Amino acid sequence: MGLEKKRKTHCKGRGKGEVNVESSFGICDLPNAILQLIITSLPTKEAIRTSILSKRWQHLWKDISKIELEEGKPEERQQFIHFVTRLLVACNCSNLKKFSLSCNVAKDANLVNEWLCGFLNPKIEELSLQFEEIQEPLIFPDQLFTCATLTKFRLDMQHVFKLPSSIHFQCLQTLNLSNIVFPDSSSIQQLFFGCPALEVLTLIDCNWKNVQAVCIYSPLLQRVYIRENEDDILDEDDDDDIDGLNVQIPPECYWDNDNTWEIASGNFTFRLLKMLSNMEKLSMSETSIMILSRTTSLLEQLPLLLFCNLAELALDPVSSIELSYATLLTILRNSPLLQVLKFQGRLSLAKDEANCIFDPLPVCFSTTLKTIEINGITGKKDEFRAIKILLQAASVLDKLCLRCYWFSFDLDDKHIGLKRSKELY
Ligand SMILES: *[C@@H]1O[C@H](CO)[C@@H](O)[C@H](O)[C@H]1NC(C)=O
Ligand SMILES: *[C@@H]1O[C@H](CO)[C@@H](O)[C@H](O)[C@H]1NC(C)=O
Ligand SMILES: *[C@@H]1O[C@H](CO)[C@@H](O)[C@H](O)[C@H]1NC(C)=O
């Protein structure tokens, strides 16, 4: 008997309680619970297609625990709407643990509200929503905001985020909000107070214009990433809109800010830095460092105690970072406990700046600075000059870690890159 045939017989027999120990073990021998796990791991459309396999499979997919829906081309919108609406009717949503929806809303806000109401059950664990072309506020089901199982929530929509008066995400660890317009100070405050388990907070291009003051605090917070809406910053009337933002982060938290645009971001970086205290780890983009360096008046106003507990500083240059940047030197000179200094890319030092770091020498260089990492060196003179100065200055250094990558030499030709990095080694 061929393998295929044997399996088929076996699958058929299963329902009648026959157990054929000698026959091969096929996928049909697995219990429903395991089959459902397998089906769940498929993309949603393929999961549904398993219903045609056999009578037993016909309903299995309906209990899947993960659904991912992403609208495709505009001309296929009606099909998408039809598909989602039918899915909502057919599927047993009380088993859903992960739900993701990405679509245009346009004139169909009511429909999307219905979908949200239908798909979101009180046991949902991971939720990712991305909406575009919103014309009127979407209404999220109230029960979502008191969901005790939700651990990850991502929301990306360029519109007001209407929040209910009662918010309590007992288990929410990761919150990622993009392009959101916060409605007012009190509801956004409710949101942050309602996330006692928050570990990673990401706020990308959110609009704070309606917010006078808000405090972000969570005892377990490990990483905060804020990128400010460029239009907002450029809008003179809203110049103060982030002034009221107060981020109280636990000392171990990794603070990350990345302002990739230039104009006015010195002020923004300054305002963000001023809100922090007791940081142990700080990561800054090249732009933040550079812009702040150009505005010495701001730099002089930075509270000196800001960096008093800083143990790790990471700098993220797009091209290369000048060791003589005033911001960098100011931070180094005010970080008496710094242990690790990381350059995530090229580092350079102009000839006439050779002694900048010694004048005066940051205290940490002769007391606590044990590790320097430079990732992405290319062996240029200005680079070696910077490394040499760092080595001279860091008298208690234990470890210097240099990395070079072939693509730092030639992005198109791997051979050239590999040859150059070999030479450098
Ligand atoms: C949906 O799933 C739940 C939990 O597995 C079950 O108790 C319920 O009967 C199912 N509902 C339907 C309509 O199949
Ligand atoms: C947060 O969501 C945005 C898009 O909405 C995405 O680009 C970004 O990678 C997400 N960040 C994290 C930390 O998940
Ligand atoms: C930055 O802040 C300074 C002082 O607070 C102010 O004079 C300046 O106009 C601000 N620059 C921009 C571009 O907002």
C-alpha cells in the first residue's frame, strides 16, 4: 500500500476509533488543538483555505488565534471589505489572541468600528492597528481599554485618539503609537497611568498640540523612544507644545531619541533632555548631537546633574561623528560615572582639534570608563587620530572594541569591501 493511500485510510478510520499503530503517522493524526496551532501559523488567507481540505478541516480554521488583515491595492478595496466582513461572521473571534488590521478608512468608519467591535475580544494579547485616510474619529470598543491580557499594542493613525474615562491595561508591556493626535492632557495622562507594566514605549510623530502637561511614568519602563512630529516643531505657534511632557523613567531605562530632521530640533532635543533625570543609559542620534552643538546657548543651559548617573552613552552617527562636538564633550565632562562609550559608526577628529578632549579631561576617563566600542571604522586618518586621543585619555580603559564592515568601504562591491577590511585588520 502506498504511503498516501495508507494515510488516507488512516484519516478516515480515525473517527471510528480505529488505531492503526503500524501505519505511517500523518498530519491527520494530530489532535485538533495542534492542527489549530499549525493553521494559526499560516497567513490568514491560507489558514482559511485549509477549510477545503476535508470535512474535518472545514471548521478547524474558525478557531484560529491569529488574524492579520492588510488592505491591498485600492481597486481591490471592495473585495477586501467583503472578505473581512465575511470573516467576521464565520470566525469564532473569542479565540483570537493576535489581531492585526491595516487599511484605509475613508468613508467606511462605521464599518471599521464594527470590525473593531467584532474582532476584539477581552482575551486579546497582541493588537496592531494601522489606519489611513481617516475622516472622522474611530470608536474603539470600551472593553479594549480595560483588557487584562493585552501585552502589545501598536496604533498608527493620523487622527485624534478618543479615549474612554477608564483605562487599565494590566499587562501591557509594549505600547507603540504613531501619528496619533492626543485629544487633551487628562485622557493621555489616564492612558500612561493605566499602563503599570509598560516596558517599551514608542511615540513616533505624535501630535501634542492639545496637551499642556503629561507625565509618563512606569516602574518597569526599560526603553523610551520619542520622535517628534516635524510639522509640529516647525509650527511657531506650537513651539511650546512638548514643554509639558515629563518623562520619569526608572534609572535603568534606555532613553532613545532620534531627530532626523534639522531645523529647530536643537530646541526639541534640549527640551527632551531637560525632562530626564537619573538616566543610566542614553542613546543619541548624530543629528541631536550636532544640532545641540551648534546652539551653545542651549548647551550651557543643560542642568549639569542630568548625566550624574550615566553609565552608558551610545552615539548613532549616520555618517561620522566628530569627537570635538561640544555636546559630546559636555556630556562626557558631566558624566562622572560613565563606564561604556559606544560609537555605532564612524568617528573622526580634525587635526587642529587634537587636544580638545583633554581640556579639561572628563573625570570618567581616569576613573570609570572601562569600555569603548567603535562599530564601523574604515581606517581613515581622522579616525585613527580620534582613536589615538581616546586611548591616551582613557587611562583606566579595559577594553577597546573596533569593528569594521565591508559595506563601509563599498556598498556595491563586496569584494572591494572585504579586501579593504582585511587590510585594515
Ligand atoms: C468559540 O470558542 C469558544 C472557546 O473555544 C467555545 O466555547 C465556543 O463554543 C465557540 N463558539 C462557537 C460559536 O463555535
Ligand atoms: C512602532 O510602529 C511603527 C509604525 O507604526 C514602526 O515603524 C516601528 O518600527 C514600531 N516600533 C517598535 C519598537 O515596535
Ligand atoms: C530655540 O530656543 C531659543 C531659546 O529658547 C529661541 O530663542 C529660539 O528661537 C528657538 N529656535 C527655534 C528654531 O525654535
